[in-house]
Amino acid sequence: MSRPLSDQERRKQISIRGIVGAENVAELKRGFNRHLHFTLVKDRNVATPRDYYFALAHTVRDHLVGRWIRTQQYYYERDPKRIYYLSLEFYMGRTLQNTMINLGLQNACDEAVYQLGLDIEELEEIEEDAGLGNGGLGRLAACFLDSMATLGLAAYGYGIRYEYGIFNQKIRNGWQVEEADDWLRHGNPWEKARPEYMLPVHFYGRVEHTANGTKWVDTQVVLALPYDTPVPGYMNNTVNTMRLWSARAPNDFNLRDFNVGDYIQAVLDRNLAENISRVLYPNDNFFEGKELRLKQEYFVVAATLQDIIRRFKASKFGSTESVRTVFDSFPDQVAIQLNDTHPAMAIPELMRIFVDIEKLPWSKAWDITKRTFAYTNHTVLPEALERWPVDLVEKLLPRHLEIIYEINQRHLDHIASLFPNDVDRLRRMSLIEEGGTKRINMAHLCIVGSHAVNGVAKIHSEIVKSEVFRDFAELEPDKFQNKTNGITPRRWLLLCNPGLAELIAEKIGEDYVRDLSQLAKLHEFVDDDLFIREVAKVKQENKVKFALYLEKEYGVKINPSSMFDVHVKRIHEYKRQLMNCLHIITMYNRIKRNPTKLFVPRTVIIGGKAAPGYHMAKMIIKLINAVAQVVNNDPVVGSKLKVIFLENYRVSLAEKVIPATDLSEQISTAGTEASGTGNMKFMLNGALTIGTMDGANVEMAEEAGEENLFIFGMRVEDVAELDKDGYNAQQYYDRLPELKQAVDQIRSGFFSSDEPDLFRDVVDMLFHHDRFKVFADYEAYVKCQEKVSELYLNSKAWTKMVIRNIAAAGKFSSDRTIKEYARDIWHVEPSDLKIPAPNDETIPTHCLR
């Protein structure tokens, strides 16, 4: 992977990566050799690179456990309010390097591994990504865990330990092919199974109403086995827990029944129960109402709430209360954040526990429930909103359906008392959608059952209030908030871009890592010629490194002095990869029309996965690859324009491509991208943004000044106006010769000579049912891209704009986001208290609750 470091490079102490003490290095080497011998049972003669990775991972993990135990002991003794982040996705990526950075061990490990005659980058590359997420929503959860630990919050991430994460994407003759992501095949050194905390989860059955309360009986039981992963804060000795549940069949599964005869089949059928945690649903911004998915959603919720209540009751605070009022303090001790509606069944489940099991009166149970939950909305696309068929919920969770009906009845009674005779309002605001198949609107359930609802960027939160949930916002305006997303600067700067991180530290000190607003100090250096050159040099080194990676992995040669124009995110019509594609074709046609005219060289890099069932997204991938095939093999074009489809885009690949990017593409139709977080990663890593006024792009332009981004195209109001008048794609085609040429080439088979009408569906969509209005923004996009090329010719002016962007990126730290959640929603104060470092490892076992 990486060449051995020179002595000079090894001597240079990169301060933000930790101190190298001789004792420290010697201890790490001892730990490494001990694990190679005792844990992996190998010697240096037969050990493989993977053995070396595991030995290093276990050595680094050893430095976590003391802090982990002490953190949990500290929470047990101090009993702070606990924050529970419930998510069906945690897109964690790799753990080794992040752990070394947050523990201040990176440099010592580099040195130890070097002295052992190994290459640390090569070992880091062996680790599998924990791909337990689809995209933005899952990666946000991961960044939030890092920030919560860094801010000293007593926080827990709860989710599912999928055996198979997001599929691995292969491109075979231009088409996406999915392969299973068997990420646990070689074992996971970062997790610890906790069978002693295994919990039962019930499904199916029926409801009995008796004199002494309601009972849910004759259920099928699945066991939830927790696996804990440590989440270290940055240099503060805090180590929080991410607890992921795995499904296990009980040992009497299928053997209690009358089928005593077929013992073998009964054991084989255990798989049916254990399938619940088998695989992540690979849909981004799309609802697929499958029974297995509803089982997953309830599984994580039921196991987690039992755990939360067990921990609440075990706390010193809880145990002093009398039995009757034991739950009065619950919302003061517990905050539960719902990451989208996926864990929405937590609301009726907590009500079921309070009313049926703990025998609380409904009104008290409902008051406690509402004060405990808060809901984050992540999308306004109607096809993404969860609407579960009543029949399915009735079969799988009959008691929960009853509770949802009761919640809805009381909710509607309240609305009717405020708005008598407004039946249409009742219909709009009901949790139950009538007509055709009856469905439960999970977003409405979340809004009614939470004390706070937030969007994830200013513009998104406004759309949530004024359009999507307007009736609810009119009723309770104070319930609705904005919490603009952020990213962790540990992974998205220190880890992925050490050159830039160190350059910044030389100028403004190291404190910015925990307080990213300090990046504003870089404004002082925007005219500093030396700094300008150094920033440009770091970018160029990152580009060369990425070019070498592409050549090694994919055998493609690219020109590192060309502009790296990068569009990486899930493939979706609303993200408008097609508009980028039309611009590529337009650039190609311009070169062909006038081959001697000055052309600013570009390497256009597009990457991302399409949901396996999303036909149009898969056609878009094929089209990009078909265009690349033509462009990259045309001798007239040469090295002026290259098109790369980046296979299997994932967290670990983002860490490579983002630091090497010059131009970041954020070109969704205004009003469709709730926030975006990739946009922030590019900004922090010295790329300039071409984008619409959508999601967090609006706030990025606000922070940096609109003149320091390449903003183009329709605003939300313009889109609304177009919808009112009726979008007519044909008129743009008729009016714009370059658009017409590009579309005609796609339609005629210029890019698919073997199958001329291969892209008929794509062209048909663009003309007749393009919800995202690609043609309407094409002209403004192409003109804006010309301005980009013009600025790129002036390296100094370009780099000054880069510096202004980095200096304005401070707002987009997830530390800032989490501070806002903590103060405005969870009502806890972040702590900068540093828990004492572990010396004495003899800690009572009761502390790891």
C-alpha cells in the first residue's frame, strides 16, 4: 500500500496524532506480539497480513477496555440523564484508525508497527467496513455517536447487528451487480457479545382483555442477544457503548408444539427466527412495506426499551422511589431520539409496558411517553414515508394496533374539540389513512407521541412546518425545531486528511479539533502566499495518492493535474446524477466540435449504489458507464476529459476520494435533499461546491458567502411556480441545441451501439415524468460549470476560495449539532470533564450495566 516512511518523516511529530514515547512504543510492540501468540496462535513465520491486522486491532482495543469500564462505572455512580439514540442504521465504516486517533495512539502505533517491519496503512486496508447503513441517515448516526462521546454525554446507540450489511457493488459491463457483504466472516475484534443481557421479544399471538388488565398471549418468542461496541470520545477518556441486537431462536423453538416427530426440521427452522437480524434493507429514501422489515423495526425497539427500563430501575435514583410513582422521574432520567420513523413502534411499545405491565393509568403513561421521545424527520419525499398496512400490524403486533387506535382516538377527539366540523382536518391529521388498504402513518404517530420534532437543515425544517406537517405545526408550533446536520471532524479531517489537519494545526493550534468554529481564524491567512501554496500542495498530494489508488485497484490512469469533479452519494433521480451525465456529454461534444480550443482538463468521478429494485437508478449507472466508455476511448478527447464510475462507494472509499476532490457536486432539485452531509465533508477538505439552494448548501453559502460557492438553478419558490404552471420538458429540449444534441445521442444509441434503444426508458422519463426537472436546470448548470473551469485556470484565486470555505466550515461539526440537541431537546449539558485515565484495572463487574 504505502511506501515505508523515511526517517525524516518518522521523526516529524504530528502532534494531533499523539505522542511517541519509547515506553509507549515498546508496550504496543509487546501487546502486538502477545496477541499474535496467544489470541491468534501464530508466529511470524506463518502469520498472514490479516493476522497482523487482528493483532494490532486487539492491541489497540486493550487500551479501550479500562476507559470503557471506568466510563460505565462513572455513569452508574453519578446516574446522569441517559440519551438513547435509536436507529435501524449505523454506518460506522472502519474502527481501527478512528480508535487510535481518539485515544491519541496513532503516532505510537505507526512507530511500533514500523519497528515490527510492517506497513500500518496496509494493515488498516484489511479491515472490513461495518456497512450497517445505506447512506446519510446511517452515517449521521455514526457521527453523532462520536460527538456524544466527545462531549461526555451518557449516550447509547441502539440498533441491529445485521449479519449482512449494505451489499458490495460490482460493475459488470457497465451494470451494477450486488454481492452479499459477509463482513463478519473473519470475526469482528471490536464487538463483545453480552449473552447475560439476552432479552425476549414477542410477535403474533392475540389480546385478552381481563378484569385485571390486558394481556398479550400465545406469542412467538425471539431472543435478542446484545453485542456491544465501544465508542471512544476524542482524547477525553470517555468510552460510550453502541449496543446492537442479534436475533436468536429460543432453545425450545418449534419443539414445544405438537410436531415432536420432526426434531431435525425443528432445529433447521430456527433460521426463521434468526433471519430477523440477517440483512440490512438496501433502500435509501424509499419505503418497502415488507413483514420482515416491520419485524426488524419492532425487534430493535422491544429489546432496547426493556434494556432502558432495566437500567432505569437499577439506578440508585430509580430504586429510592415508591413502586407507584417509580416512573414519574423517567423523562428526567431518559431521553430517546428516534432516527426517522423506523423505530416509531417504540411509542406504542413504551405505552404497552407502562399500561399493561406496570399498570400505570393511560394519561400518566402518555404524559411520560411524550416527554421521553423526540423524532427526527429525514425526508419529504412521499415514497419514503412509512405507511404500514393495518392488516399486517394486526397480525404481527395485535396489542400495538389497539394502542395506536387508542392514541389516535384521543388525538382526534382533541382536534375535533379545537376545530369542530372540520372533517377534512381530522382526515389529514389522523394516524390512520383510510381508503383502499388502511395504513398507519408512522410520521404522524411520531409527531403525536413526541415532545420535539426536528428537521435536519433550516430549509428542510421550514418545509416540514409549512408543507408536509403543516396541520401539526399550526397546532403545536413550539414542538417543531431545526437541528442542522453535522459531521465529525475526527474521521472527516484528522483521519482522512492528516496533511490538511496538520497544516491547519500549525496555523491556529490543535483546539479546533474539539471546537471547529475556531477554523474561522484561518480567514487571517487567506492572503498569505505561503499558506495558499501549502494548501494547494496538500490537495495535489492527495490527488496524486488517489490517482495511484485508482490505477492500482481499477487499472485506470488519470491526470492528477486535471480538475477532480466528484459526485458521490446514493444513486437517486432526485440527486440528479443524470444532469451531471448530460454535462459530461455536453463537454464531450464541445471538445469534438473544436478540438484545438482551450479546454480545462477534468476527471469526472461519479460513485454510489442503487437500491437493487430501483430500475431507473440502475439504468443511470449503466448510462454513466456507457458514456465513460465512449469518452475515455476517443483519441480526440485524450486526457482532457475522463469519466470514472467509482465502484462500491462506501465510508472507507469516501475517506480516500473526498480529500482528493476539487469540485463537489450537490445538485439535487431544490426542496428535495433534506440536508446532505457529504457536502460538508467536501467543504472541510478543501473542495469547492457546485450546488443548488437545497438542504445544508443554503447554510454553507450563508457561512462562506454565496460568492464562494457555485450556486445555480431554481430555488424552492421557482420549483413551486413551475409545478403550478406545469413542467414541460419539451420546451427546454426545443430551445437548447446542446441539450437536444446530448439527449438525441442517448436516444439514438450513440452510447449503446449494440442496443440502440437501451436508454429509451431514461429518455422517456426525462420528457414525460421527470419529477425532478433535470432539463429545467440544465442551462444554468452548464453555464455555472463554465465559471468553475474559468476559476480553476487561476490556481491562486481558486485556492483562496478554498481557504474561505474551510474557514467557514466550523458550523458543520456534529459537535455543534449534538450540543443543540442536548440543550433544546434532551435538556442535558455537555460535560468537558475528563474521566481519569485507567491505572487500576480491578473494577467491580456490576459496573458494566
